[in-house]
Amino acid sequence: MKDSARRWWAMAAISVSVLVVSLDLTVLSLALPTIAGTMHASTADLQWITDSYSLVIAALILPAGLLGDRYGRKKVLLAALVVFAASSVWCAYSVSVGELIAARAALGIGAAAVFPMAISVIPVMFAEQERQKAISVMAGALFLSYPIGPIVGGFLLDHFWWGSVFLINVPVVVIALAAVTLLLPESRATKRPRFDFPGIVISSAGLTALTYGFIRAGQDGWTDTPALATIVAGLAILAGFVWWERFAARRSGSQPLVDLSLFRVASFRWGTILMTFVSFAMFGLFFTAPQYFQDVRGATPLGSGVRLLPLIAGMLVGMIAGSRLTEAVKLPDGGRGDPRVSAKLAVAAGFLVMAAGLVIGACTGLGSSAGYAVLWIAVTGLGLGLAMPASMNAAVGPLTAERSASGGALMSAVRQVGATIGVAVLGTLISNGYTSQLRLDGLPSAAASAVRSSVAGGVAVAQRLGSPALLDMVRSAFIHGMDIMLWTCGGIAVVSALLALAFLPRRSAPPQDAPAEPADSARPAEAQLRT
């Protein structure tokens, strides 16, 4: 097999790994009602089943990057996939709420390493002119999980028991393990980084506290004292982490957990920030669209997933167009000149298209057609396909093969915290917008409480009471909250476009050091791709 073909097959294997981890996030939400009934789980139990996964990822994502640079990115990725598969089986056959929470935490151990390792191998395997295509492949796998999750999860829950949504991970992971083993070259840092134990402890404590604080604020409100105190404590601990890393970097013979000097490189700094804003803004679509299709338009979970497929179509068009526009022009002498469109223009254009799609969605009314939803979802996907790969490529460009795993972990950590904040802030917006439109005088207190809790609860109460007026009010109230949130997301996208134009360099900064030596051979990593 030729070098180039093997590299792309290896990239496909990595993308499968990313897909299965992302898929787990989308299918779990469908299984929670069934888990609640089967295990007699309370609302707090369900929250911990979800949150234990996120908290473990927050705690371990930076140490995972260090392990990749020290012991080899391929080894760490394979170990993470094995842990993920074993934990999936444990989740499927858990017999109590406590056991399922523990299994979900173990699942987070595997997931914490997959994303940084996936990013870390790109600077090792691909030259600058090929990176955005490789990133597009990985980003495509990431966002493919959002419509595929409800489709697969809905089918499994209709035909099997709730544990099947976890078992579906196992055959996919087996395929990824075989492909990574056979196709991915091993690489690690030439000079093995030391274990920065204080940095690991401080960063894990800070990221966990910050993540938990925002999760709790989203659930219990922004006036909840423990939530606010935890957020402040997390920020203070992370400030201490920054001080420690700078001190460790100055100290002779010591290597910090992460290279904070990367944030002095404009393309890394703004590429990472803009990637986070993509996730923040896109939460509006991924959070509201399934509820809109199921609770307002009456679709099944399977039908909801099918209705999200225009997102993938738009995204693929955007990725292909973005890759071609930002690709360097081939010169007559065989060299490469400047790209047709600079990275900053591609990212800004993507955010503006995203903003247009989100604003169209924010004009949704109770009488809007299914075709109207397809339009705004497809347009938003088009913008996503333009903005996300170009932003990630800008951030990945300065990563050296020497410490690509640590750099990838740093990017993933920032994005993880941004996504958590997005869930908390935007979830509060839609909840407040929904409840502000409810007029529940005359309803029994239990029924009124169920209506206020969620649109699904409101629809269930209206159908049980046989009240078309209540049903229309609940659905209109949800659309009102959805519109507020989509307007906010559209505004974030516009601000992101302006930031890209103002601060993102035209081209990403090149890496500053030599490629890492492979772990198992004296040949360069690329040479191991040859058969």
C-alpha cells in the first residue's frame, strides 16, 4: 500500500474512534427515560449518570496528552479504546444506579484520551497542505454522530433493552482497534516529558471543579450558592495551575504538563477560541432541533435523527468547498503558492453562514413547515463545514510533532469547558424563555410542575388532559425559548466572524521544532507507513 493511501486509511481509523465516542453522548439521552423506569432512578441519579462521564473527561484530558507524548500516541489510543469497549459492556450490564454511574465514569477514562490522541497524530502524519483535509475527515465523523445517534439509538430502543445503546460501541471499537493497530504509525516525543505530578493534580482539580460548577448552575440556577462557589474555586485553582506551569517551565530540567507558550501563537490561540465558539453556537441546533421535531412536530427519535441529515449534507458541501478554497495553488514549477482564500476569510465566511442559518431558525413559528426546518439546518451545516475545519487547522498548525499530544489535549480541554458553559448558559436561556410564556392558572400543582419542567412533560400533560389549547401553548412556549436561544447563537456566530477577521492570521504558524522520532524504530514516523 502506498504511503498516501495508508495515511488516509489510518485517518479513517482515527475518525471511527472519534465517531464511537461522540455517538455515545447522543444515544444516552434517548435511553435515560427507560433507565429511569427500569432502575427506579431519580432525577439526581440520571444527572450523575450523565455528569460522571463529563467530570472524568475534564479531570483526565490533560494527563492523557502527557501520556501520549511520553509513551506513544498509538499505544495510548489503543489503551483508551480498550477501556472504552470494556466500560461499554459494563454499562450495558449494570444492575444498579451506582454501578452504572461508576461504569460511565470508567467510560470517561477512555474518552478523555481519544480526542487528544486523534488530534495529535495529524501533525505527525500530514504535511501542512494536507492537514485541513485530514481535519475535515475527523470533524465529519464528530458531527455525523449527532443525526446518527438518534437514528441508531431509536432503532435499538424500539427492538432491544436499554443496554443495547452501549453494546453498539463494542463492534465499532473492535474495527477501530484493528485499523489503528495495522495502519497507524507509532510516534512520541524525542525527549520523553517528565511526569508533572503537581500540574496533573492542580489541573484535574481545577477543570473538574469548573465543569461541575457550570453543570450545577445549569441544573439549579445561576443563583445557586454552591454552584457559584465551585465555579470561583475552579477558576482560582486554574489560575494556580497557570502559575505552576510557568514556574515549572522556568525551572532547570523540568518540563510542564502543557506548553502554555502556545497561547502566544496567534493561530493557536484564536483557532482554539474559535473552535470553542463553534461548539458553543452549534449547541443551539443540537439541543433544540431534536426536541422541536419530537415534542412540537410529533416525530419519533428515529424520525428526529432522519430530519437532522440535512445538517450532514450542508456540512459536507461546506467542508469540500472550504478545503478547495484554502488549498495552496499549485505553481507551474511544481511548488505551491498562497491559498485561493486565506484561513481567516474562510473561518469568517463560515461563521456568517452559520449565523444566517441560526437566524432563519430563530424565526420559526408554530405553523412553520418541515421544509423550513430543513432549510435552516442545512444552511447552518454549510457554515459549520466551512468554519470548523479551518479553525481547527489554524490551531493544529503550530503543534509540533514533539508535543502534539499535549497540545491536542490543551485544545480539547478548552473546548470541553466551552461546551459545558454552552450547555449551562444556553440551556438556561431556553428554559427561561419557555417558562415565561406559560399560563397555568387552574391546573393542579402537580400537573403545572410537570409542564414547567420540560416541553416533553408539558406535551404529556396536555395529551393526558385532552386539552388542545394547553398543547398549543406548550409548543408555542418552547418555540419562543428556542428562538431566543438561536438568536443568541447567531449573535455568537457574528461576533466570532468579526474576531476571525480581526485576529486570526491569514495562515497558521508553522511548527518550530523537528518531528518526533518514532517509538519503535529509528525511521521517521512517515516511513513506518510504507509496506
